Amino acid sequence: MALGVAGLLMQTLFKNPLAGPSVLGISSGASLGVAFVMLFSGQVLGFSFYSLGVWGDFAVILSSFLGAGLVLFLILFISGRIGGTLSVLIIGVMIGYLSSSLVGLLKFYSTEEDVHNYVIWGLGSFSRMSAEKAWIFSLVTIVLSVSSLALSKSLNLLSLGDRYAINLGLQLKRARFGVIITAGFLTALVTSFCGPVIFIGVAVPHLAKLLSRTANHYHLVINAAVIGGAIALLCNLVARLPGLEQELPINSVTAFVGAPVVIWVIWKGKRNKE
């Protein structure tokens, strides 16, 4: 649900069919936070928090959320100062590259075991979601997803273009702030609990639009949430098929769902231009 809704918000805000929840570098910020816990702490303290069981899981979730939150509020600060959707997008992508660069440096100076643990985390997995964590995750996800319905009118106006939206009375900065913070927290939440899950947030909005046959974002948000949850469940079942010696990384499965949809979007866009 979280990735489907966040992807729809980002694609509408940036008017880019290939935009996803991680387009602002929030997932990269979360990964950087986890890298400090798994890699930097191993060098400084002599042990990795990842090996501390429940407390280690809590440290990973907290560091991931803090890293994502830091990048999110940095993006919001920049958005409020300079404005311009394209400028915010470019700066978000650059912040993502800077975070990835710092993670690369931490990997280079870390032990093989710590790097292995970090890579496994980066592949994404729903198996880290215990029953206790699931209650917290589900509650926050549902609240944020439902609250995004309040953005439906703003999203409908944003989809017409900034100039038309302003002429129709939309306060552009406030609307942009609401979209970014909602999508950002949804992305941070998923990354904190499950790792950086890719492709679902890019593919699901297109499936929602295809099945909805409407441009009304009230219906699109609901369909994106339902389809996103269904796709995530399907990918999780495939990752745990009988006969497999161990659970597959969730990103290895989501790529089979998301990549064809992205290719289809590019192909359809080219055919329409012709």
C-alpha cells in the first residue's frame, strides 16, 4: 500500500511516469543511516549492531528512519526556499548520489562480514516483519495512505500543470509540501522495516491508472493502495515458493513485475509520439 500510494504521488507531482518513491533520495538516506549502524559502528566499536538480535533490528529500523527523515526534511527545506518542481527533483537525485557515495566509502573500509550483512539488508525482505512490528507498520501505513485521500483535489489540479493549478486557486507550495511529506514518510516507513524495496512504487501507479480508467486521484489512490498490497503479497509468495532452499530477496522478484511495466510505459509513449 505504502509504495503504491507514494509512487502515485511522486509521478503526479513530477509529471514523470518513471518517477518512484525513491526519486527524492529518501531511500538512499535510509540506506546511509543503516550503513552507519552496520558498517561504521563495526569499525569504531568493534562489533555490528546487526548481530544484537532484537536490539540490533531496532537499531537498524531507527537508523534507517532517521536517515530517511533527515533527507526528507532537507528536501522540504530546499523546496520551501527555491520552489520549482524540477529543481527539487534534481536536488533530490543529487542527494541520493551523495548518500550512495558515502555508503560506498563505508563499504570500502568495512569488514567482509559487515558488508555482507549490509548487502543482504539492501536486497529487501518482508521476513524481518515480526507480528509486533507488523501492527505498528500496518497502523502507520493505513493512516498515512488514508490521509493521502485528502490530497486528491490538489493532485487533480497538479496533474493539469502548475500554471493551471495556480489559476484555479491551488496554493502550490502547500500542496507540494503535503505531497512530498506524505510520500516521503511512506517511503521511509517501508525502507526502515523491509529494506529498499524497488519497482513496486514505479509499476503500481500505472496498473492503477490502467484499471481505474479515470484521472480522479481519489479513485487512483485507493486503487494504488489495493493493487500495491496485492502485488507485494504476490511477490512475497513467489519469494517463498515450495522447493526453494531459502527465501529469495524480494527485489529479485519485484523486478520481474516492475521492469515489464516500465518497458511498456516507454514503448507506449514512443508509439503515441509516432
